[in-house]
Amino acid sequence: MDSTNDLRSENAPDWTNDLIEHLAALSAILQRWLDRPPQDPDSLLTAEQLGELLQLSPRTLKDQAAAGELPHHRLGKHYRFSRGDIQKILKLTQEAHGPDSKRIPARRSKSG
């Protein structure tokens, strides 16, 4: 079904039919553009995006990146993380705590 033909009218001015054709062509181009996969699979994530993935506070990620504890890219005042950075972060975590380690709760001091 050609929706462009459905919108045309013999009584419409020529410019209207031209506009409909151009809009249909533009719509097809935009749809093809939207359907394609991202060109850069190694795009950079913000601290907020990475925080959502890792279930961490973006502020914690930014603080640790600023302290040099996490690999990152700095663009002006903005922190960005590549897939490579994320792999390094996960590797650092495994090296520091072991692959199957669990966090031990802090001991409570006895008052008295």
C-alpha cells in the first residue's frame, strides 16, 4: 500500500502533492536510519548510565574516577566510560576481591 497516493488529491495544489512526496521520502530515509545498528559499539557511557548498569551511585563512580581508582575518559568536567573501561573496572574488582567473594558485614563495636 502506498500511503503517499492515499494522501494525494486531484483538487490539491501541485505544491501540496510535492510536499507529500518529499515528506514520504524523508520518512523512508529516517526509518532506514533508525533501523540500523549503532555505528560505534564502543560508545562512551556517562556515570549515570554506568551507575544504572552497575547499581552504583554516579557520584561514587565520579569520585573514584577522579581519584584515579577507575579507568575513564575525561572530557572537560565530564566523566565517560568505554566498554574497555568497564571491562577493566570489572577485572580490577575481581582481582581485589576474588571472583566469588562476598562482602563481610562490618563488626559492631561493643560499648561498655
